[in-house]
Amino acid sequence: MKKVLSVVLTLLVILTLIVGCSGGKKDEEVEEKKEEKVEEKVEEKKDEEVEEKKDTETESDKKAESSDDTYGLPKGDWLIGFANGYFGNTWRAQYVESFEQKAEDYKQKGIISDYIVQSTNADATEQLNQVNDMIAKGCDAILINAVSAAAMQPVITACNNADVLLVIATDPVGIDDSVVEVLCDNEALYYIMSEWIVSKLNGEGNIVKITGTPGMPATVVRQTVANEVLSKTNINVLGEAPGSWSQTEAQTAMSTLLSTYSNIDAVLTEDVMAEGIMRAYETAGEELPLMTGDYVMSFFRKWDEVGGDHDFCVTTFQAQHSADALMYTIRVLNGYELDYELQPNSLDHDCINAIMSPPSYCVTLNGVTEEDKDESWANYEGVTYISLAEALEIGADLDDTEGLGKTQTEEEWDQYFK
């Protein structure tokens, strides 16, 4: 019996030990599984952090790309020269500033390496020297607003010999088909204002003309257009005098005409000079006649002060156009192929080398009325016709010296090329 009891106790001890070992093993397996789950969670968290970091980096890259936007243009090491032909009024100051703003934008984006700007006071010899200096400094392209069309051949020859791209900017030259001219349409500008005078005078009456700087391309083109329009009417031009795009000179010239003629029905003037003409009338104690005006905001604000139903006609010759010429130039430097039918040059219609930008706006007191809608001045393609009130609203944030106008966009310039 004792032997049997001893065997039973021994079996119980062995069984207990087996059960105890089995429980320990299960505990170890549980602990191992807990550790595996913790490790899996840690790995999952790491993966999530990596993905979040990737997403953050992607967003950062997108922002970097946005801030480094080059308008689809390749980055380059181009050096650009700008030879401005005259620097004597607020329009010219804004004209040069518009070029500098666009050039600086291109420089900051890496589209060009740098730019050079030089101006001259209507001295053709000095302008040629400036162009030669730009060539010597390694300019890849030179934009020029020419002092004189007749004096441009040496400039063209110098650029051709140095393999430098030459672009005529804003005002016409018209002596070489191989040199593209990116122009503001002087013909359109003065056709509209001349036809407006004719329309309002019903084709008869007495007028005087205050012109720009004698011999300058813009003045030559505009006066040719005015003479053609007026020759088909019974309007008598009593006299004319140069105001040279200066309010002071225009005031003096108008004062002389007022002391000579007492029967002036209208004044046909180019841009910049209208406020000088208005001061001449104020000084003489005379009532303002029908006249064309200027597109700087100070003129629109002065016009608004005149009040009543006094009408002017203002067609813009946008100072921002220098930036348009640069947008064209950079595309040519980068090998873009022009997909635009070049137009006859304003100075010589047999010279087919012009890209014409129409005036941005034509401003009259009430815009184009029902009475005006069939008039030729009110239907020039590409021109936006607005009222004085609309001009004041558009230019509300502009300084008095700034002109109403706009450039074409980068996307619009892309449309000129294949």
C-alpha cells in the first residue's frame, strides 16, 4: 500500500512540474507576442512619419517650384541691353521703369543674367556709342528706341557684325526687313484722335496742332496720319507748333497760338502736353475748346475737375510697352519660332517687319455712345473704349505721373510663337 501511495505522489509531483513548465512557456509566448505587437506599432508609426515627411517635402517642392516660376521659359545666361532714345518727361521715366521691372523679374527667376539701360537726349551719335558699349560688354540682345530712323543703319551694321540680336522697340524705324520691330501702333493712336476731332466738328472748322519732337519717328508717323485724315475734310489748320512732349514747351507754344488766332475750334495734340495747353487757356482766360488729351492720371483727374459736359479724346500710348519688347526678345533668344504675320512698318509700308500692339484704351467723356457707335474712330480693332469714369476707376491706385495702359501677358506672347 505504501508503495502504491508513493508512486501516486511521485506521479502527482511530475504532473505538477509538467503543468508548471507548460504555463511558463505560454507566458513566454504571450510576452513574445506582446513584444511583436509593440514592434509592429513602432514600425507602423515610423512608416507613417516617413510618409508624412514625404508629403511635406512634396508640398515644399511644389511651393519652391511656384516661387521659382519662369513662365515656361528656360533659364539662361543672357545679358540684355536697352538703349532708350529720350528721357525728358514722365512717360519716358515710366517707359524705362517698365523695362527695368520686367528685366529684374527675369533676372530674379534666372531667365537672364543681367541687363544694361542707357538713355540719350535725342543724340543719334551718342546712342550709337551706347550701343557699341553694350556690344563690347557682351550683350546678347539690344532693344533700342531709336532717336532717329535715318541714323539707325550704323546701329544695325554694328549688331550684325557682332552677332547681337537687335530689336526695335515701340517707335518705328522701317529701313531693314530683317530687323523685327515690336511697335506701339502710332498710326492707330493718331487716326482715332484725328477722326474724333473730325467727327465732333462735323468735318469743318478751325484747329491748331501741337506736335511732338520734330524728326522723332513717333511724331513723323502721327503727323502723316493726321494730315491724311484732315485732307479729306473742310477743316482748316490755322497753325501748328512743336511742344516736344513737354508741358512747359506746349504751354508756351499754345500761348503763342492763342495770341495769334481768336477762332480756334479745337486743338489736336499728341500725348504728354495736354495739361500745358490747358494752363495756356487758363492763363489767357479763354474757355477750353474741343481737344485731344493725355493718358497720365493727373490729366484724367484734372479733366474730372473741369466737370460739366466737356469732352476730350485720349488714346493711350502705353509706357508699359518696353516690357512687351523684352518678352518678345527673350523668346527669340531661346530659339522660339515666330508664328505671326509681320505687318507693314509705320514709317515705310513697303518694309514688312512689324509686330503691332494697338493702343490699350480710348477714353472719352461717356465712352462710345449710341450716336458714336458707327464712327470710324469708335471701331478700331483691339482697342478698349471706356468713359472718363471708368478710366478713373481703373487708375485709382496709380500716381498722377503714371499712365493708363497695360502690357500683354506672358501667355499672350507665347501665342506669337509656335
